[in-house]
Amino acid sequence: MSYLRFDKTVMTNLEESLPREVLRTNRSGAYSSSTITDCNTRKYHGLLVVPVPELDDENHVLLSSLDVTVIQHGVPFNLGLHKYQGNNFSPNGHKYIREFDCEKVPTTIYRVGGVILKKEVLFVHHETRLLLRYTLVDAHSATTLRLRPYLAFRSVRQFTHENSVASREYQEIDNGIKTRMYEGYPELFMQLNKKNEFHFEPDWYRNIEYPKEQERGYDTLEDLYVPGYFEVSIKKGESIVFSASISEIKSNKLKAMCESAIESRTPRNTIKHCLVNSAHQFYNLQGDEDYILAGYPWFKSRARDTFIALPGLTLAIGEIDEYHKIMNTAIKAIHDFIDGNPISVKVTEMEHPDVLLWAMWTIQQYGKYINHEDCIKRYGKLIEKIMEFLRQGKHPNLQVHDNGLVYTNGRDKAVTWMNSTAYGRPVVPRSGYVVEINALWYNALVFGADLLEESGEGTPEVIAEIREQANRCAESFRNVFLNEHGYLLDYVDGSMQDWSVRPNMIFAAALDNSPLDKPQKKKILDICTKELLTPRGLRSLSPKSGGYNPMYTGPQSQRDYAYHMGTAWPWLEGFYLEAYLKLYQRSGLSFIDRQLVGFEDQMTLNCISTLPEMFEGNPPFRGRGAMSFAMNVAEILRIYMLLRKYKEALG
């Protein structure tokens, strides 16, 4: 039985099927996404969504959807589904769905009378080409397929509406057509592997509604342009391949390309295989540069997310070469930032005060779990450069104080991962001595000193100076952050002390080099367990703290205020479980296994086979935000790796 299979009872019940989304990417920035019924519910959904760098740095929906109609004896049965204004669904093609299976590629089985039609959808890796394969499994009389494309040609952040500017022109090409609605866009090539007829019947389909946008307080309606339809005969047992791309292809290559692409896919038959597949979707090759996208559908490559997610998305699944390639790109951004040059690669937010410390952490993971000597050889000079830059106080917003701690100004601009902003101001203005930044700083000092000593790059005087600085940092960390209740203050800025119980303290217990002793770590772990732990991750704020708001719903401003005020984040649980394993070792294995099992049902909810950006902090812990989030997927995969290595060490 397939791990990701939904029968007709789910597919025909729109309350069950519409919240479930599907995401496919080409690992180069383009993607295809919809719901499991093929009814788009977000403005970000589309069959072919591509970057158009000539216009801007956003993705653009070219082909929104493709309705297929089965025709027998002159009677059409439209298998498409769209939601129109007024809660009207048409043409209700979901009632013909008998099964949806996403183990290898998204596959839908339709039954219309005696006709059984199978549809498979896949994105060709590192090519902007979407393929849909239709196979007539059974039919008792002559059958024709009619394929009707719905075009948008607009940014994922906008809507298109009926207008007189959109071009209706098209040109016939090899078994298809090419068209472009607006100047500046690439042409859309739509082709089939078999001779067909294109019927030019241009029209606008008006007031298509996207309920996910309505939930988020945005406009919800748009009009889509349909230039006409393709008609092609199909015999029992025959497969027909439809291609949508920004480049033409010889149509006789489509069948073999489709078969090869499907054959290369790894089955998603366990939670780990699902997450590995999801990890690959965040890879983003742009020219000669490799990136990690922070999430889908709207995130770019962000520096902090890259360094936090990198070990889990690559090292944890044995893809060492990918780690090197992505790090090579990120290192260019590090050098540019330290040298005071414009960032030459597409990595954003390098200036945030914790980014270089997370870069140290991600290199530390490489040395610890892959190859310590190679780590020194590859990244020793970089570590030395980062340490010198930070210790000499050259970072514009991370100053080393005499007590060994680092200070950052976050009063006017959000500078940590808790980065929500409302009306131009940070919702959580974490400033001064920030707990996880200083935990990372201590970890970096010890790691840096160890690496300099082992590599022979640092003089004994410099190494001794760093170790003395680490000792001062550890003492000040305990004095500043540790309170009489046994947990850590979230940040301290002069007389301002934030006593909120937040998950940022967990890093001091989880990092390899900690300023805390074992009893202190256990107290932190205990309070995180009692007040922050959920089946979906750690809450961003305890229910006992002021301002707790676990519900991430409503318009943008309402969601901004809730973003880090009680929502639960799986990536934080990764560090929590790492701390748990370090402290309780063998006796903690069964607990960690149970916590990981709690994520298994998420593979068939929200965006299937991945983890969303966050979850609401109260039951039933609904998934919210972006449909797929790199740090969440990465940290759960990293915990699987840590568990495996620990169990292997036990024998």
C-alpha cells in the first residue's frame, strides 16, 4: 500500500482534499503547486511557476492550470475543478477521482463510466519543463482528450484580470503552440508528443477565487485567459505526454523524457523518504551558484536559514557534494560581507548579527559528522577570518563587550530569527544581550580556538586569548541570563530584562560547547518540556507568559503579531531533541522516537510529504504559513541522523 495514497472518500470531500497541497520543483527556482484535486486555492499555486529575472526577483505564474475533458460518443466530461466567487465550484471534476497517489510522482486516477484515465505530473530537474502524462487505462469505445490551458502571466504576488492589452497571438510549433500574453515575459511552449488539433477559442474565465488568500486577509479574485484547447485521440493502453515550458522541444522526445524522469524518482514510502524528497526541493541551482531556498512558495535564499538548514538538508542524507557546493556560494557572501563589498551572490540578510555565528555552527557540524581533517583544510582559513572580524568588533551590529558577551541593537529593526515586523517596528524587539546569540558566540569561541590549535594556524598567544575570552563569556552568560527559576532570560538590555519563557534558551543546552553545566541544562530542558513542547515543535512563547497568541490567522497585521507569540516551530524541536539526547542518552531514545513519530501524520496533511512553516501552538496544531519550510525539514532529518549515529555507536 502506498504511503501517500488518498481514496475517493477523501478526494470527493472538498473539506478534506482542498487543504492538502502538492509541491514539485525543478531545483532551479521554478515550481508547480496546487491541491491534490488540482483546484488552486492560493495565488501562489500554478502548474508552471517560474522566475523571470528580466522582470524582477519574484516567481511568475505562466500556466495556472490545465483542464482535461474526456469525450466519448460526443459527450464531454470535464475533469477540472475551479472555485468561483460565491463558493461555486465548477466543473466539479473531483467527483470522478477514484484515487490520488504521490509516492513517486503525483498520480490521479479518474473514472468516467467505463473510462479509466491516469494522470501523472512531474517537473524535469534543472529544466523549466513540466510534464503531464495521461494514460487511458481502460475504455470501451473511441476516446478523445481535450486539454484547456488557463494562463495568468503574472507575479505570484499579484492577480491578473481581463484586459485588452493581453496578446491573443500564438504560433503553431511541433505538435503544439507558443504564446505570450505580455511583453517582457518568456514565451510559453505547450506541446504534446502526438499529433493533435489546437482550436483557437480565446476567452476569459472570470472571478476565480482563492480561499487561502481570503483566510490571509488578501484580495481573492482573478480572471484567467484561455486561448483555446488541444484535442487528441487516445487509445486504450496509450499514453500521451503534455509539456509546458519556456523552451521548445522535439515532441518525439517527450515520451522517453517522461519515462526516464519518473524512473529516477525515489519512492516516498516512509517519513524519512518524504523529508529527503522535500530536502531536494529546496536546492536551487542558478547558473554556477548553488543555493538553499528558505521555503516555498514565497521565500528566497536567506543567510541564516541557509546555515541552519544546510547540515540537515545535505549531511544528514549523505549528500556531501551538495553541502560543498552550497557552502561555496555562501562563502562568497561571507567574504563580501566581511570585506565590506556588495554581496555578489543571491544570499540575503548577511548583515544580521547571528549569521556568521550560524556559519560557524554549520561548519562545526561538517567537521563533527563528516571529516574533521577535511573541515580544517577546507574551512580553517574562513573560521580564522570570521573570528578575527568578530573579535575585533568590526561587525556593524555585534559588539564584543569587556564581560565577554556580544551586544546587538534590535530595538528598531528585527535582527534575530524572531523577525516579524508590524508598522515598521519589530513585534518582539530583542535587543542587547540576546540569549541564543551569546550561546552561539560561546560555542564559536571554543570551536574556533580548538580549530586554530589543531590546524596550527593560530599562535599560542591568540589561542590563549580566545580561550580566556570564552571563559569570561561563560561566566557572564550565567550571571546575566540565568535566573532564580532555573531558566534563561530571553534578552537583557541594560535594566530591561525579558523574563518571557521562550525557546531561544534551548540552544545553550543543545550546542556542543555550552556555558552551562549539566544540572543547569536539565532545568532548561525541563521548562521547555513543560511549557513549550508540542507534538509539532517548540512554542515560540509559553502559554504562561504575557501576550501568548497561538493562533496564526486573519489579516497580515494580526498574523504579524502572532508570528512569534505562541506558534510552534519544528526546527526548534530539532535542537531540543539534540539536547535531550546529550543529557539523557540511552534512556532518552524512546522519548525521542515518540516525538519524531508525532510528525508522521503531517506527511499526509497540509502540503503532503513536507512540513509547513509553523503550526498553531494549541490543539489541533494546524499547519500555517508557507507550505514547505527548509529549516523544519532539515532539523527533523538531522535528528534522524543523530539518532542513527548514536544507535550505531551503541552497537
